[in-house]
Amino acid sequence: MRKSTAAWWSGAFLAVVAAQAVAQSAAPATNSKDDQPVQALTPVLVQGQVASELPEGSTVTTRRQLDERAIESWEDFSRRGEPGVNFSTANNSVNIRGMDEDRVVTRVDGIRIPWLNDGARGEKGGLNTVNFNALSSVDLVRAAGAPQSGSLVGYLNLRTLGPDDLLTPDQNFGALVKSGYDSADDSWSMDAALAGSIGQTGTSWLLLAGQRKGHELENMGNVGGYGALREEPNPESYTQRNAMLKLQHDFTLEHRLTLSGEIFKRTGTTENLHQQGTSSYAVDGNSTDEEFSRKRAVLGYEYRAANEKSAVSHGEIKAYWQRSYQDSALNAMRLPDRRGSISFGPIPVGQMYGYAYPYGPYGRDNSVQETGKGVLTAWQGYLTSTAVQHHWAAGAEWYGSRLEQHSGGYDNCPASLRPITNPAFSLGPRNCEMLHTNQSDVPQVDGDTWSLWAQDEISWADGKYALTPALRFDSYKYSPEAGGAYDANPNAQVTPLNSASGQRLSPSLLAAYRASETLSFYGKYGYGYKAPSATQLYTNYGAPGTYLRVGNPNLEAEISRGWELGVEAGDNELGGRLSVFDNRYRNFIEAEVPVTPDSPEWNPAWDGLYPMGVTAYANRARVRIYGAELSGHWSINGNWYTWGSLAWARGKDQDTDRYLNSVAPLKAILALGYRSGQWGAEAITTLVKRRSEVEYPEAADGVSTPDFQAPGYGLLDLTAWWTPQAAKGLRLQAGIYNAFDKKYWNALDVPRPGRDARPIDYYTQPGRNFRVSLTYQY
């Protein structure tokens, strides 16, 4: 089966290459490129040479860097791209400077991707709906500032390929095809992008499609088989597909209209061997089908003045629609609970009170979906005088969203269970009272967020000194709706549905001193703002007589206040950047906080209904995260080069004096490479410090097991590429990763010990693995 897949991919790749070769040979003589080099996608950019839209302290990872370092996922980006950016598979979110989940804004072509959370059943994600082979660059903007909304520490903007990336001014057709194999998950991939222009009409297009088929990601666990002691990953097979179409029309050199559509879908099936062969599930009787998908359509207008220093130099307007969806469907054969056979003398207590249920065919289908539409615009320009230059920028954004969550399922639970009137016959909670389904745990919620921002870079002495004051206004409103599957929720009539809203002005100031063309200093001070999410406000899971996990419609929005100092030095040949930061957070939102009648979050309607306890979302008063980041590069000579980067952060809850588990340990990346006209090679070392600063280093009240303190580790990745002179546009690349087969953990992937936690070696990363790819560009 896997060999036939490989053969299919190889055949498809050769067919596309052959098609492009025919197109090349059939091109008119006036367009012949036999004596011209193949265009390089997105040349290397170094901070200090980047477009002026990105503030000091920002970095850009180009398409060339993504290819040479084999960055095809968030995990790769963290390990061989930016050490200050991490990705956690525990919650499927990006992590920057200790902030994760929806506290980090991640955008694709300027439009944010929502991070989904169903609030109760563990469905989290949305940021993993990205094919890195479809990107032209990744922009990382650090620290809070005016242009980003809803972010406490900065944002990531992923820029996708466009017609201009594949076409040169004298070229009316271009193509980029890539096929590869990754042994870490036994996957084959194929990505193809075609671009063209239609005569002299000013219209160009790009069509991109990709597919990856693979299996479970390997780890370094040794125990296989069935049951809770299994360390090896569960068998999985997945298929990932994405497609994108971009159209653009230039009315003049200054005015452009764009239209694009994009779709991403990943489906997979996992055999849950760690749950099979247990007291609850039979062997071969537990599997999960998962789906992650994202769709969007964007209509845009862009203006770029012929004079870059004009009063209005650049502007854009985008209107968009998008939908993000996540679903997990469990199908199993459940075994009867052993308590169902318990008798007290002649009284069959287990049978009388239904303790054996549910058993037989059993399924759960949990989904969460956010549909949104929005409009955003941003403009900038220059106003100059004899002594002072103003580089102004302003923008606005509106985003309307609808969140829908649902759990469907089947089992043989009876419509009602016999009440236990005699406490002596109680054998604990009955499973049918705990396994709620065919309901919504979050009502349908409509949300509206608005933002306005403006900033002005005031510079003098020929740009040597600059001050950039900025101001941002954010506002939100959420409106929950009863009805539908939410009416089946047993708590629907207990907890009222109230709308929630808030707004805030957030100022910031950036100061820069450019001592020379190769040396500059900067300092930032600013505020960030993030509204609570719909699930944080309105989750409602549990049942009277058992427990309640609930949202909090009175949550305050999270606010950050922080400063950053930095220095940037050098040029393309030799340079570096150093920054130190200190961020304070107020109203930090924490999940599953135990509440009692004495807690401010308590609702009197809950009195006496939930004997097993109530947990709710609540605001933490004060949180602090500070740290430093360092990076540098050196072109030693015409062939040899080196680069490196380091990220360190430390975070605490200042009220409890406990460390934050969302803060990753110190990480450094060091690389040495060789590059010539025809081939190149690179060795990348990743060094991570032991994680000793965890929230619970020892057991405490309510925490029976300490948090895992992941050991430090060092990894070596080796890559090489070759572009044969006889086959112009062809590139072969291969790499060995974790070359010394080191056993290690990504600290952010390991959850807090609990009911669903697995043996610690289950969370290890892949051992030695390799990748190979073949790329053709026309």
C-alpha cells in the first residue's frame, strides 16, 4: 500500500515536470530563458533591510530559508527558524514569549486565523491548518503595538505565494513543483504552483494545490501493545489537501484589484490502542476519525503610489469570509462497567441502578466551528518639512463571528436511571450521568469586534532619531443565543445567557536612534488587549447532581503592559540583534478554577445542584513574563556562513508566586553552512535547557502529582542540496534530523498529570529521521 503511494507520487511529479518542459520548449523565441538563470523565490532579507511596514525588532523568514532549513511545520519553525516561537501539540497553538492559545494573533495574508476551543471536550486547534510549502515568507512582529488587534505579545503574519513570486517582468508563465518524503511520519507530499499573466491586460493568476499522505508521528517509546501503559504512538493514517487560487488585475501601476480563495482540509483515522484491551473497551474496539479544515475567500484593493514618499504612499482594503472547523468522532465497542454485577446480599445493586451502562456500540462526535466575515484596511504615507519627516499609518478592522459547538453520539444509556434513595447502595457516580452528548455545551454565540489604530513615526536629522507614538481602540460584544441543541443541555435553564462587551484605548511609544547605517537602538513601551473568547464566557458542561464546568460572562479582558529594549547591528554580511523585554499582564484568564459559594464567580442558582464541585474561568490578577532574545549571522567568505539565535523567558503568577507552565525553557540554535552555485550543506544544532521552573515542582493541595520537568537536550540536524547544471530549475535536497538519535521532550507538549495523561515516554519526539525532496521551478 505504501509502495503504491510512493509510485503514484513519483509518477505525478514526473508528469508535471514533463508538462513544464514541453511548455518551456514550446514558448516563443522572444520569451526564451535559455541564457538566463532561474528566478530565485523571495531573496534573503535581513532586518534593517526589511520593508518599512515592520517595526524594529521584527524578523522575516524567507521562502529560501524555509526551503534550505526544511521548515514544513510549526515544530520545524521553532527548531530551525525562530527559537522564541514554539508550538504545543497539547493545545495545538503557537507560543510566543510564554503566551499561547488565542493570546497570539496569527494571520495569513493579513487575516487572522481563529484558535478554536470547544470548552469542555478537548477539541482545540485551528492554527495547524497551514501548508508551509504554500508560503512565501513568515513575518514575526514582537511586542504589543498599534497595528495588531487581540494580541498581547506581537503577531505572526504568514504570506502565501502570489503570481509576482513566480513571474518576472518578461515572463508570462511560471511553475513551482515540489515532492518529498519524511520518514518521521512515513509521509509523501506533492505541491504544485502555476502562475501566468494574460497578455498585456494587466491580469495575472496563480493556482496552487498540495497533498500529503502519512501516518503517525514516531516517538521514542518502547512499550507497545494495548492499554494505558502503551508508550508507542497510536497507529494513524492521514490525508492533507490544500488548494488556493489568486487573481489580480492591475488597472494602472498604482491600482490593483485582487480576488483569492483558499481551502485546507486534513482528515485522519487513529486506532486508540492505549484505550483498547482495558476494562472499558475491547481490543479492536476504539478508533477516532478527525478533521481539521479552513476555507476563505478574499476580495481586495491595493494602492501603491508611484512616488514612495508621497502623502499617501500605500493602502489596502480587504473584505473576507472564512470558516474554521474541527471535528473528532469516536467509534468504539464499550464493555459493561464491572460495578453492574455487584450485589449486596440478595439485592443486585449494580443491575438495579444501571451501573453497567453504557456498553455495546458507543460513539461520540464532537465539533467546533467558527464562521467569520470581516473588513480591514490600512493606509500610510509621508509628510515632510525642512526639519521633520512624518511617516503616518492608520487602519481599521471589523470582524463578525459565529461560534457553533456540538456533541452528538450514540450509546445504550436508558432514558432515565432509577434514583438511588438509599446511600448505602451508592457505588459512586454512574457513567451515564457523566457522559453527556446530543447537546451543545456552548450556545451559539455571535461576536463583533472593532478596532481603530493610528501611529506617526516622527523622524529628524535625516532619520537618525525617531519617535513613533501610537494609539489603538478595541471594542467587542458577544451575544449568545438559546435554542437548538443547547436546549438539550441539562444546565440550560440553570445558567442565564447574558451578553458581554468591553472596550479600551491602548497607547504605545517606540523610540529609535540610528547611529549609522549599520547600527541602531530602539525602545518600546506599550499596552496590549485581548477580549475573552466565546467559550471562556459561555461554556456550560455537566449536569445537576454531578459537577459543572462553566464559563464566566463577567470575565475582564486581558491587558498587557510591557517594554522592550533592543539593538540591531550590521548588514547582510555580518550582523545581529539583541532585545530584552518585560511584560506585565492583568486579568489573565485561567480555566477550571474551583469556585465555591464564597467565590465572586459563584451563581446562587447553583446552590445544592453540583455536589461534585464547580469549576469556572476566572481572571488572575497579576502575571509577569520577562526575558531576552539574541540572533546573529556572518558570511565568513563567499561560500561559508554561520548564523544563530537564542530565546530565554521566565514567567510567574505574582499572586501565587508560581511559575507559568506556558513559558518554554531557554533554547539556542547554532548553524554552520556552505553554499556554492551548484550545491550547499548546513549543520544546525538545537540546544534546550532543562525545564526546572514548573508551576508545581512538588505535589500540593489539589495536585497529587508534580509537573514533569523535561530534561535538557542537544540535537544535530544535517541538510544538503544540489542543483544540477544540466537540469536548470531542478533542486534535490536531503537531510538527517536528530542525527544522534537523542531521546527528548518538547516541554510544552507534556500535559499536567491527570486522568487522560499517558506514560511520559509517549510524549517523546521522533528519533533519528530523514527527509528528501525534489523541486522544479520554471
